Amino acid sequence: MRRYFAIAITFIICIAAGVRVSAETITFTVPALDDKTFQATLDLPTGRTPAPVVVMLPGSDGVDQRQDFHRKSLLAAGIGTFVIDTKTGHFTSRRNRPSATTMVPVGFEALRLLRGRQDVDAGKIAVMGWSFGGTISLRLAHVGNAPDWLNGKPGFAAHVGLYGGCTSRRSVYLQQVPVLILIGTQDTHTDPDRCKTFEHLFSNVTVVTYPGAHHGFDKEGVNRERKGRIMRWNEDAALDARTRVTAFFTKVFQHSGGSK
């Protein structure tokens, strides 16, 4: 069975700062999940081939304004994005959402797909996620996962988790690639203190905490509380996070060896 196929014609669009971008909608299957299909959008800055790419994994709310908020900044820096809709057709809420570990094959299947493209730099593919997607991004960094799904080939060049779930157990080891975790000190969904332990356990991990910021601090317009769990936009934290993420990936890709 074919692992993926394009379902939309590639077209050219313009975004902030006049950056020209080729956009393509792709549907791919994940054999490890009984050939379930997922849809994604690949945006590549034109004039840079092959291009580095960041795989984006949304949270439980699905694809929303957060991906676009960071996508424009990355594209302006010459970095492509691959936004995967992990929700549509797979779960409707946190109640029937699969575990982050269950979704690990989706990330690695996306990595294999992108490595097979001539317009993507196979040695410069990273991943970032928000909340549930941030937890998946960290799971993708765990030692043992990449060999299981990539037949001995290396995993992602770097990982970013925005307020995703962290674990302080010493039994969890991360691959020696750059990892960036960003979280607010007032997060009621994820314990920021547990995320901070990653900096003590792993020398390749950087944790940035935003004083007073809540979960979803980079989701513009959100301000809700459900049973004590708060999501709230924080412009200062959001803008800083976007700058840091773009700078982080730019630096990673400058030091990553391209390959095909």
C-alpha cells in the first residue's frame, strides 16, 4: 500500500514580508496505526531547495491559529512547515483522545514522507507541538522510539514542546539532539516544575518559563476556564516564544548536515 499521496495541486501564495510560499495538501497513511490516514499541509519557501522543515503537531483543539502564528515567522526565516491535522476523524475531545505514545508513529511516518521528497532537506527536519502535540514531540525524542520506527535511521534534528506533558522519571532518556520546552509558570494543565527537571536530567534540554503565563499563552483570543483549568492568551509570552522558536530552529539547521 502506498504510504502517502498528494490530494491537492501545489500552488504559490505570498505571506508576511513578501515571502513566496508553495503550499501543498497531503494525505498519508500510518501502517503502524492500521493504515489510518492523516491530512497535512506542507508550506515551503520558494527559492530554497531543498528546504529545512518543521513538523507541527497541534493540541487537543486541533489545527488553529497557533500554527499560523509560528508558521509565518518560520517561513520568513526560510524554514518550511508541515502542519498535521491529528484530530479530524480520529478524536473529538480529550475524553476519546488517544495517548501521546499511540500517536508517535504519526510523527515518524511524517518524517519518512518528508525525507523522500526532493524539495525537503532530509537532514534538516525538526518537530514542534502544542499541549497534546507538545507531549508527542517529546515522546518522539525518547531513546528507543526512533530505532523502532525508522529502521535504525536517526530521528528528528530537534524538538520543541510548548506546554506539553513532561515526566521527571529518570527511566526516560532523550536523544542527544536540541530540545526546547516553553511553558508558563501558572499552567494548570502541565506542571512547569516537572518540565524544569528536564534541564537537570538532560544537558541538551532548554526550558523557558514565562512568569504569570497560563496554558495556551500563544493562542490569540483564548481566555477560558473549565473546572480550574485555564487557557489564556499572553501577548508578551507569545511574541517571545515565537522569536525563540524561530531562532532555535534557525540555529539548529545552521549546524545540521544536509543529506539525501
